[in-house]
Amino acid sequence: SGSNPSLGCETAQNVAELSGNVALVRRGTCFFQTKCANAQEAGAIACVVMNNVVSELVVMAESDPQDEPRTVTIPSVFTSKNNGDVLEELLGEGEVRISLPVYDSYDPSNVAVFSSRGPTPDMRIKPDIVV
């Protein structure tokens, strides 16, 4: 079908290799959720999405509104193209061990710097410009 398995956009064919391991997939063609859900369904214990170009990292929050919602419960991270290239090279040489911090608890008081819960005590709203 001309698909590229390293993109993770279709059902994995290498389930035996992914099961119990961390999946490394490239950004591009489909949504992050699709990539990580496919890895999870193949038995991967985590999903690392590497950027496909040298650029700023983005938040992996996209899902295809046309698809059935798929819940991803495995740890999933986005890394730079350079880091991904290094991981890919090391994988070609043999087994690679990585460690991903996993936080077991959600702290609702931890708000992102670009977000807000409402007006500040002096009635300002974030972002500073509201349309």
C-alpha cells in the first residue's frame, strides 16, 4: 500500500517487536493520537514521537475529529528530530534503554503559564488581549 511503518499511522505489523517495548515513530501524515494508539494496541509500553523536521516542538494534543476517539494510556512524548535520529541510530546498533518520567497524580493546582483559571485579583485576564 506504499505506507511507511515508521510513521505509525496504520495498524502495526511488527507486534512481536513492539510488545513490551517503547515505540519510536516519526511525526507526519496522521495525528499524534493515531500513532500512539496504534503503538499501544500493538503492546508498546510507551510511545516516542520524533519530529520529522528541525523545528520547535509542539504539544501532542491533536486527534482526528473524523475518527472514533481512541484512548491512549501509555506514556507518550514528543522529541526533536535530532534526538529521534540518535535513538534511531542506536536502535540500529542493538537494544536501547530509555527512561521516561511518569507522574502518577494529577495536580489541578498546577496551571500552565499560558493558561489561567479566571481573572487575577486585580481583574486582569490571561492572555492579556481578549478578543
